[in-house]
Amino acid sequence: MPSQILLLRVIRWLAILALAALAGAWAWSLMAPRQPGREAAVLGGATLPPGVVIGGPFQLVDHNGQAVTEQTYAGTWRLMFFGFTHCPDVCPTELQRLATVLDSLGPRAQRVTPLFVSIDPERDTPSALSAYVELFDPRIVGLTGTPEQIAAVTRSFRVYSAKVPLDGGSYTMDHSAFVYLMRPDGSFGTLFPPDVPPERITAALVARIEEGG
Ligand code: NI
């Protein structure tokens, strides 16, 4: 019915606008000239509004078909990105960015687990993910799961995603494209907007790793 479709469109646009506002705020805080106080606040994730929790426990399957949880990666910094292997441009760009970060970290990359979480479990089987992440960097771990498991993890990370039908019966996915930095204890560290230069992600990680985190 038209009114329901209109309502869905309004809800979708409100979600996109809310994410854009969040991205703008983070981009501003990350791009602003370096000031020791500001940098510390951003790196510590202290700018999250009170009561807002990002992340949490999850149950997924890695690209080798192994069941994993957030505990599987305990003790390492996690760079998490949510996307899908059929993505025409955003996901390849972001995964290339993560590969650049891993290269520039040198041996410190051993302290970091890069996770690519599928928002398209229907098509992103473990083997499809395995072939895909290999194109960018073999250190990147692809994660997928049942539709329910993916719905749960996207909810807890506040990821926006929506299926968009294409002519011919196929579909693509709309999705938010933040890079999440999670601490070794699994708690939220910080969030990078989609267009952040890889040097900023590397600098944030190096600062945290050398702090002894
Ligand atoms: Ni994408």
C-alpha cells in the first residue's frame, strides 16, 4: 500500500540522515587539527554519548567455516568493517584501505585482527568470503552467519543495511560504511568515517598499541 511504502521510505531516509550526522560529527573530530586533549578523547572513545553502547557478543562463522565469537579475537585490537562481496565500489575501497593500514603497521599488525562482516549472508558463504578477502589481504578475516546472527551483530554495532531490488530479479545492499576500532577486551574504541585517510587509522592504532593496550 502506498502509505506504507512512503512510511518505509521516510524511515529509511531518517536512518541515512542520522548516520550522515554521526559520520559528520566523527569526521569533524577526526579531521580537526591535532590537539592533545581532543586526540586523547577521540582515541579513548570518550566522545560517545552516555548510554550509547556499540558492539557486544556475537556468534558467527569465519571464512574457513569455523564457528567464532567475539572471544575468538580477545586480546587483539579489531578493525571491523561491515559490507558484502557483491558491493560495486564502497567495500572494495574500504578493504583496500584496511590492507594499506595492515601494511603500514608492520609487525604491529600481529596485534590487530581485521574483520570483514557480511551484511548479505544469503550470498556471502564462507567460501565466497574466503575468495573475496584474499583479493585484498590474506590477514583479513571474513565473517558470515545465519540471517538471524547477522541481524543481531548489525543491530549491536548499529549498522544500517537494506536490500535493494535490481532489474532482473537480483539485488544489491545499501549499507553504512564505518570502520570500527574495538579494544582487545572487545569494548568500543572508536569509529572512522568511510573517507578517513588510512594514515589516521594507522596513527590511532599505533598510539593505542604503544600505550600498552
Ligand atoms: Ni559495500
